[in-house]
Amino acid sequence: MLRISTHTEAVKTWQEQTRGGFVELTPDQQAAFRQRLEGVDEQVAAQVAGLKEWLDLLRAQAKQYAQ
């Protein structure tokens, strides 16, 4: 079982070594991450009924806000 002090120390280290608890990826890391995820949504949508339609709707809405 994780000791409270160990957990507290881990959280403190994480917060000190990140900006507000968030990790920022370099442009190269972002590109690699996107490449790894490319097509995963389509694979999952093919296995889950109704998900493709929901994703299509979500993408259409996102495009409106991106413009």
C-alpha cells in the first residue's frame, strides 16, 4: 500500500517539475504523438455501434470553432 508521505512527496515533485501540473511536449514529441494515434479513432469506431456518427458530429463542431 502506498504511504501517504510517499504520495505527498510524489505529488510535490510532479508539481515542481511541471508547469502547473501540465507537461508540454516539444513540436517533435507532438508530431510523434499524433502519428501514433492516427487512425485509432476509426478502428474503435468500427467496433462500437453509433460511435462513428458521434465522432463525425464532434469533428464538424470542432471545425466550426477552429475557423
